[in-house]
Amino acid sequence: MRQNKFSSLDSKLYNESTTLFSVFKEHFGVSINLARIRMISFLISSLCKVKTVNYERLAIAFDTKSDKDSSLRRIQRFFAHYVLDFDLISKLIFKLIPKDERVGLCLDRTNWKFGQTNINILALGVVYQGISFPLLFKMLPKQGNSNTKERINLMNKYDKLFGFETVDFLVADREFIGSEWLDYLTLNKVTYHIRIRDNFNVILAKNGTKVSYLALQQP
């Protein structure tokens, strides 16, 4: 039996893949075969231990009796040939997040460069205890802000999977503005809280008066 350098870890953490396997089997059992469910469990457990996506280090931390080289080949084959169904992952996250009847959503975007490649992600997360857990995302083939169509497509996907009746509110930053976008949220009865720039004017719902955002901040 090989010696795993993580064998001294707390047994609860070391055997975490077994617990994960039980949860994933219940959720994915019909859609993903058991070998792949077990592989996903090993990967997540290893990620928690080594805190890196380096394949060789993940292989060392696998909770199996196989040697490192064998585990490494399994990881390489998995990522080379298997395509995860992200809708299933989204449904699992939504199921596992403790919640009441409705949830808070957070829409955000992150953009950086890897070499000459732009990585621009539009993400919709579910809010729990002040943290947003990514639920759905779209890779944008460009730099800069998302457009209304891209945001609506992401929200429509949420509606298809979970229904807008599950939404308590949506929060978003200052880039997520525009009359067509806000009309879409209003039409679908999605309550929203969106930051606005300090040079914006707003129309007061009570009387239709247009005032500057800065005027609203005056005591």
C-alpha cells in the first residue's frame, strides 16, 4: 500500500471523497455513471487538500490505493474526454445552498488576460450569508461590459432551470444598467438593487419628478 503524504490529515477531511460520492450519487446517479461520479469526488476532495489545480499534486492527494502515476493518468483522461453538464452542477449548487422559499441573486462580471487571451466571464450567483456562490455563467468573446442580450440570456436560463418565482431580489453593480434591461426585470417581477453612478438622474416613483442622484444624498 502506497504512503500518501496526506495520510496524517484529519480522517474526516481525508475521507471527504466518500461523503461527496454519496451526495453526488444521489444527485447525478441517473445522468452520470458511477466511475465518473467517484472521479469528481476524488478531484474535489484533493482540491480541498492541496489548494491547487496542478494535476500532479492533485494525483498525490487522491484518496485511493492507486499510485500517483495511475491517478495522474485518470485526471488527464477525465479532462481530455469528459464534458460536464453545467446545468446539473447548477442544480446541485442550488439544492445544497440553505435557503427559504426564495433566494437572492448577484450578477457580476470579471475580466482579465491570460497571455494574449481575454478571459471575460459574466456570472450569476446565489447569495448566502453575504457570499455569492456562482450558479450560471457565460464566457464573453470580448473585453469590457456585457450587453443587454447577454444578461437577459443568462437570466432566461435561470428562469428555465429554477423559475423567477424563486427570486427574492437581484443585486448588481453600476455597469448593469439600461432601460431595456431594467424593463425586462420589471416585466418578470424581479426585484432589483443596482448601484448607479453619481452623475445619473432618477425619476421618483411617487411623483415622476426627475432628480440627480447627488440631490438624493443631501440631508
